[in-house]
Amino acid sequence: PRNLPHALDENQAAALQAVLAVEWGVLEAADGMRRSLVALAAAAERGVPTLVLVQSAARLQQWREDAVLMLGMEEADIGSAATLAARGHFLTVAPYAAIAGHAWPALELRFGFLILDEVRRVPLPVLREAVCALPARWLLALTDLPPRADGLDAMAALYVGPVAHRMGAREDMLLDVVLKTTSFHFETDAAAEPPPEDGPLFTLEPPGPTGPSRRRSAAPDRAREWNALLEALCQHEGRTRQIVRDVVAEARDGHACLVFTTRREHALLLAERIGEEVPVATLVGTMTPQQRREALRRFRDGEVLVLVAMEQLAAGGFEVPHLERVFLAFPLKEASLRQFMGRLTQPNPDRKTARLYDYLDENVGRLEFLARERRKYYKRVNTTQNPDTTQLRLPFDA
């Protein structure tokens, strides 16, 4: 391998050799395994103009930072969506959406190596268009471990090829998962119903004075009920105190803590309450890109030990090797768990413990379904024989 400014670890080096042995294929790895560094090292080995397509602004910025780290490039020398059809850039990083704005002939011979980021989160038509528009000499698709949400993994493989390598689990460290039941209740009959997507598509209105019964969509009602439930969850004082208490205790012990939620108001509330006890940074959707970068910088540099972030902003493109604690402050489906566990997998020889807190809302029918699903997952991948289900030890790439 070429002498690069940043050395790969043993696991990444093995992945690089496997990637270089094929013309096209998929590199699978849990979030946090830094598969982007492997792809950039492969680009250096190929030595041809390379295009990286990404899903989000966060991932785009992360790739640019990784290129500076891995290849020793100046950020100004990295191409963007605006320079897609221009020559002169060894590496270009652009969103998938940028491909739709260029005529195919302008790009056909422009790049020799195509890297597709997070392919299992890319809609199949977008993936197909990217591959057809850019018939590069080499293609490498990167993905985390869970299957596609749409179940079209076999179809996607027709465009990106078979799995070339799967980066295995780290054997030097395990991840503790702490399960905590909350006291949240929701006092309506709707709380006992299944989640919105499992309900009827319409309801029957009673006969009115001007005519017979009419069918009316039930989806808006279910959505309103679901939103009311989640709003009550975010505002629940006992649940909030429970999360804040755990975060503050870990931060005061010197651990870097990442708190995930989906709602902006919830993130701001948690940040306000945690900030009364320890310094905190916040990452929400209404912030400008500069404000988001500053919040991440403060957390990465250790100026604050707590970052409260919306899931959509920190799920991808989030690299903090010293991270030790992750708090799932909002109910998740099992399919999302691996990605959030991956926040704790980033290599760091100085990390002594890694712990994930999951708050289970088992007193409300709709949320109990999600909590039960996550409990089953944790038990299925548990690597210990400890019957105590409140604290499990899991492999990093479970």
C-alpha cells in the first residue's frame, strides 16, 4: 500500500486488500468502523479520478474531512457538485441528487473510480441512475450491516455487485447496554392501539342529515394521535428527569455522552435541563451549517462532554472516537439500533468502557410494542449468560 498520512488499522488494512482484489463490490461494516478511510485508501491505490456520492450534507462534510486526514489533501482541492463535469480534481464528493442535473455523456469518461456511500439507504431508482450515468472502471459501494428497509437487497446487488468484504467485530472490547423502564403513561384509549401504520386505512362516518355514510381516511386521525403521544412523551417530567440524571452522572464521571432524539423541541428541552448541571452542546435542524460544525467541534475537542443531537443530523457523518456513552432518549425500532450502537464502535485504544442507555416505555401500548421488539433484539445478540436483562454485553457489530 502507498504511504499515506494516516495509517489504517489491521481490520481496515484487511478490508483494503479485499476491496482492491475486485473491480466492483460492496464493503460492509458497522457504523464507526471508518469504512470511508478504506475507500479513500483504495482511491489512492487506484490513482484515477474518483467520485464519491453521498446522501446528506453531514456525510459530505465528513468525507471531505476524511480526505484531508487520509490523503493529505487541501479541502479546497476537493471537487464538489459544481465541478462534476470539470476536469482537474483527483477526488470529488457530491450528493446523489447532483447526478440528475448532468447529462450522462458529460460524466461518462470523467471518473475511473466510483464510490457509493450508504447504499442501503439510497432509493433503488437513485442508485440505478448513479451507476448507469457513471460507468467507471471500478465501483465500490459502502454500507452498514442492516438490510435495506425496502427489502430490495437482491435488486440492489445487480447494480453494485456482491459483498467483497465484511469488516468483523472488534474483539478487544464489548458494548454494555443498559435498559431502563420509564414511568411514562398516556391517558387515552388510542394509546392501546397498534402503531399508526398498522391501523385501518379509513373509518366509516355515521349517516348525516344530507346523505348516507361516507368513508373517511383514518390516517390523519392516527397521525394526530401518534403526534400527541410523542409530544406527551417528550414533555413527561419523570422521564426527562430520569434521562437527565443518567447523562449528568456519566458526564461528571468524565465520559463523553451523546444523547439522541428525533424531535427538535425534545432536543432543546433535554439540552436546557442537562445544561443546568454540566456544559452541553446542541445539534438541531434549525441551526446553520456553521453552527452545526461549531457544536461538533466543541464536542470533538472535549470543550463539552455532552452533545444532544437530532437523530437525522448525527446518524451519518458522525465521527467522535472518544465517545463513550450513547443515550437513546426517543423510542426506536429494532432496525435503527445497529446504527446507533455503531456510534460507539469507532477505534480508540484509550476507551475503557462503552455503554448504551435505552429507555423503554412499556406502560403505553404503541410504545410497548417498540420496547418489546428492542428487548428481543438485545437478548438475541447478548454474548453473556447473565440472566439480568437490565444490563447486557453485546459485540460491537451485533
